[in-house]
Amino acid sequence: MTALAPVITIDGPTASGKGTVAHRVAAALGWNVLDSGALYRLTALSILRSNTAPEDEQAVARAAQSLEVVFHPQGVLMGGQEVSEEIRQERVGNLASHIAPNPALRAALLARQRAFRVMPGLVADGRDMGTVVFEDAPLKIFLVADVSARAERRCKQLIEKGISANLDDLLRDMRERDARDINRAVAPLVAASDAHTVDSSNLSIEQTVQSILDLWSAVRGK
């Protein structure tokens, strides 16, 4: 039997730094990376462009199944078009959060996510990577940060990209998104029972990455 590639999962609320940390951990290990949230954002962008009703669960699932997606080191292509910046817009992120509980959508994306698990290894970030998608991952991280710190980070990121942002609006949206993610019936945002919680509120990106690499070294040494 072919051995499964090792996986480090990084779950946590929006703007906790999962994506940046996952890419840096993967780069340090020479592994592949899966931004699972991007798949939901890409689906959200697709249905926005096609004027598909978010409430039409089967239509949303079909949109996910038909996505033509290519991830590359600098971003992501959808239908051959660079959409890295567009899928980070707040309207897309909020819609992705609204459609994420859709069971048909989650089923449509599950196999697609698991296909990223190839040698030499995978760092997967999202909301349910450790609880649903890669339940057997040898290292699971639950990355958290104070909601105010997360809103400030997101505001800074948007402004640096030339996108207007209001901190109060971002804070309100973030709290609403957290509540949706935590309380949804399907794959709610929750730490896996065997996950290590890392609070990045007062840590730099480098310190957060190093703490995860240290945890991986400890797991690998067992």
C-alpha cells in the first residue's frame, strides 16, 4: 500500500493569518499547500458572475464542480484569468461564508481538497481541514487571534493593496462571520480534539511559523 503523504492542517477563524502561515510553513518544509478557503471564494465569485442564487444549493454545488482552477506560486487562475485579488474582496469573502454550510457544496469540494495530498507533504489551511477533510493528519493546528487584532490586520492588508477599508465595518463583519462559522450545522469551525491551539495575537508571522515547525519536529521525532 502506498503511504499517504503527511499533512499539517491549520484551521482557524478568518484573518487569523492561516494563509500566510501555511505558505511559509510549506515553503520551509518543501511541501505543497492547500488554501481551502480559496475554493469557497472561487465558487462565490463564480456564482456572483453568473448571477446564481446563493440559496440554490444544487446550482452552487454545480458551480463548484465546474470550476476551472489553477493554483500557482503568485496566486490563482479561474478560467484562465488571474483572480487572486478579486477573491479577497470582502463581498466575495462574505458570500463564501454564507454558502459554506451548503452540504452539496462541501461534498463537491471534498474530493478536490483531498487530491492535494501528495508527496512530499501538504500544509492545508481552512475551517475544517483537521476535523473533516484530513482527520488523520499527524499535526493539527488551530490558529486563533483576538478579533480586534484580526480586523486591524485585515484593514492594513486592504489599505496596502489600495482598497478602501473601514475598521469598524470590518470588525462587525468579522464577528458576524465568526458566528456563522462556529454555529453552522455542517462542519462548524471548531478545534479538533487533538489539535494544538496557537494564539497569534501577539506573535509575528515568523514566530507563528516557527512555533508550528517546532511542533512538527516534535511530532516527527516521536
